[in-house]
Amino acid sequence: MINGNLYDVVDESMQTITGHLKFAFEITGKTTQRTKNVKVTEKVTEKVTEKVTEKQQLILNNIKKDRYITSEELASIIGMSAVKIRENISKLKSQGLLERVGPDKGGYWKVKK
């Protein structure tokens, strides 16, 4: 069984593969089609990491229903720890999908996309 979330596993795997490919090409000096494959791999990694997970979509859906919802309430509804909820909220904010308007107490969530 794999530990960690899918985002971290895919990201780490793609970085490892890309690093090995770049190293192999530097040693052999072969920079033809294989170099292009490395660039394609990097683009695929970017697209994969930008996708929203099922749990993140549940977070967004519940925030759309109640923009004043707390991470503890989300944790209870979704069945995740409050820490994991906050981690996913942070990722959603960095992807530009979620914004916090106002202070932690008294503010609300705004789903941007």
C-alpha cells in the first residue's frame, strides 16, 4: 500500500523519472527525441498536479453550500481529519480555486472556479 496522497505520489514519481532521464541523457549525450519526451513528461506532471481530487471536490461542494463552514465541520462531514482538510484547502487556495475573505473568525470562503 502506498502512503501519502495521490498528488504527492504522482509528483514524486514524475520528478524521479524526469531526473533519471535527464541524467541518462547528459551522460550519453543523446538529446534527440528523448529530450522532447522529458519536456512532455514535465508538462504531463503539471497537468496531473493541477487536477482536483475527489476529497477536494467534496470540500469545494460543501463550501458552496455553506461559505462559513469550518475545517472541523468539513472533517466531520467528509470523514477526514481537520489537519488533512486544512492541507487540502491550502492546495485549493494555491491552485486559485478557493479564497478566504476576511479574518479566520468572522470571514468566509469563496469558491473561485
